[in-house]
Amino acid sequence: MAETNQPVFEGVTELKLSICVRHLACKSNWNIPNQALDNMAKIYLDLTPPNNSLPKNYYEAKRLVSKLGLEYKKIDCYVNGCMLFYDNDNGKNDASLLECKFCGQARYHTIHAGRRQRMFYLPIIPRLQRMFASMETTQHMTWQYENKSQGVLRHPSDGEAWKHFDRKHESFASDPRNVRLGLCSDGFNPYFQASSSPYSCWPVIVTPYNLPSEMCMTKPFMFLTCLIPGPSNPKASIDVYLRPLIDDLNKLSNGIWTYDVSRKQNFLMRAALMWTINDFPAYGMLSGWSTHGILACPHCMEHTKTFTLNYGRKSCWFDCHRRFLATDHPFRRNKKAFRKGEVETDRPPPKLTPSQVWRRVKDYPKVTENGVTRIDGYGEWHNWIKRSIIWDLPYWKDNLLRHDAYRKKFL
């Protein structure tokens, strides 16, 4: 703390820590080489008084910022995505294994000796604790409780899913400082210009919803937690890479002692994952309900009215929406504008409650325990490919809205 509060030299208010952070931000934003940053630091030293406290090079700036405690972890993962070589608090000590538990293949690449694939994990707990350690952010961490609205949806806290969670978990809702989180993930190619070599990297981002609407989805508060390596889509094995994050969320469901600088007291901070936000293909990866085939619709499930085209093998969902209209709607009796000669008389499919969904999936295998296995009846009366690792959260089976899907629009 003495170093971070030290001005860079006499007569200025800029602190040594802020200079180091800006120094590292230059490298992150523009991918500046280390030698260039060292040369820039030398120029600053030549232009300032001799008794300055500026960092002498990139290494010194990085060493000071690392003392803040916001570390990251490099976790070895098997190249096929079967498992992580990772030790957790549940007694699963896999960090010392030299081969995969599921397929028996070697941990390290045989072609490139000593080379291994790694994922990056940035722990979410210290980042949430830092939000209560700063006067600039801690005052906003109870905004959702102090600014409730009636009849107007302007924040997730005004929605029915939020209110349903409060009714189910009154002890959690009793302290407005407890954090509500959203999770999103999607794939992108970091080597966009090298189109001849496709690569799919999957970041997992967690966002706190306690903040005001104008803050909670902005860049400073979108916390990168997992960086899943490629080169291919993780598909159902995304659960393997989410294991460290789920372990931390389980800890947060019980509470972590945190210092609130605005009230100058320690409190037991709890956090809950409210839902995931993703496109439709990622919906299938995170929820465990496959979004491919005849039973792709996660709402209709086995009651779908999907059909196959006569001269094609693709599934078609045309005219599956009229059943959701009112019984006296004229579109139900229209025989020309939809499927020729057909009148819609069926009611909407039943909407399953969270407990009903849990009873269906609780006995299905998890990818993290049995690898990727095919479940009996897949594609016939269900489309479940796994029991998602998110069901390991004790409150997940009570959530009214678990997965929120959106459709990408390209201009």
C-alpha cells in the first residue's frame, strides 16, 4: 500500500500504481512488445526528476500490479477436452495425473515433447470482493434494491425470474449486497485474418447485475473468467472447462467473508448465478438440451410439430407457431397462408416447471464424470445429451429462467 500510494515525483498527484496500470493497459490494448514498453519507460525516466518512482521497465510494473491479488491460473487440459488436470476442494486431485481418466491418452503431446494444452481461469471471488473494496463501486452494489420500480421493466430485478428467486431464497434476498450474476459465452477466431486456418476460442464472461442498468453490461464489469482454448468447438465438453468456475460459485452460495469499505464492516458475501445468455447453438452446449434434429426446440420438447420436407432431409419448423395463438384467432382457421389445407386446433405445449425439468435430468450422466456418452432415447422422446454441470449449483433447480437465448442478426 505504501508503494501504490506513492506519487511518481514531487509536485504531481499521479500515483505509482495508476502509472503501472496504464503501462500494462497499453500492452493489452495494442499488443505492444515488452522491449518497446521498456524503451518507453526509459524515455519517461530521462524526462522526469532523478528521485521519481516511475517503473524502470515492464517487469517492474507487472510485479507491482500483481500484488493486488487478481491472479489467473493456467490449468492443463487434455487436448480432446475430456478432463482438466486440476485439484478442487471436493477431493478430486487430478493435477498430478499423466494420462486422461476417460480415454487413457497421454497428458502431453507425443509429437511436440513437453508441450501441453492449457486453459486460463481468472477466479471470480477476488474480483467480486474488489467491488466492495472501492468507494466508487461499493455504493452501486445495492442499486437493484434501492431503485425498485412498479410495472416498468428497466432492470433484471424488475423481472419475474428475479422476484421468483427472492421468494424461493428469502435469506439470500434479505441482504441487498448479495450478488446476482449472469453468464455468457460464445466462440470467436482470434486469428481472424488467417482465414485459411479456422480456430474457435471460447471466452466465458460473468456479469454482476447489482449495478445500475447503465453500468452492469459495460466493459469494466464484464469479468472474463474462463478462456477455453481451441482449435475446435468444445461442444458438450464445455462443462469440463467450467469446473473451476462452478466450484467458486458453490463457495459463493455458502458465503465468503468480504470487507465493505462504505460501511467499514465485514459481511458474508453470497452470490448466485441467475441465468446464462447465449445464442441458440451455445444454448445447447450449456443447457444439455441439443439444439439439433427434430426435437431441437427446448420449449416444445417431445410435443414439437416439426416435419421433414418431402424432397429433403432437413427438419422444418414452419407453421409450428400457430398453436400459441388464442383459440379464436383467425390465423388458426387460415388454410392458405400457412400449411395448405390445415387448420390449427391444438393448444400450446405444456410449460415445465423448474422442479419437473430437474426430475427429468437428475439421473442423466455428467460429462465430467462419464465423458460424452449417448443417452437412451435421444432423438426419439428427448434431446438431452448430458446433465449440465450448472445443475451442481444448489439453487439452479429453483430458477424460473435458466437459459436465455438470442438470435444473432447480421447487417
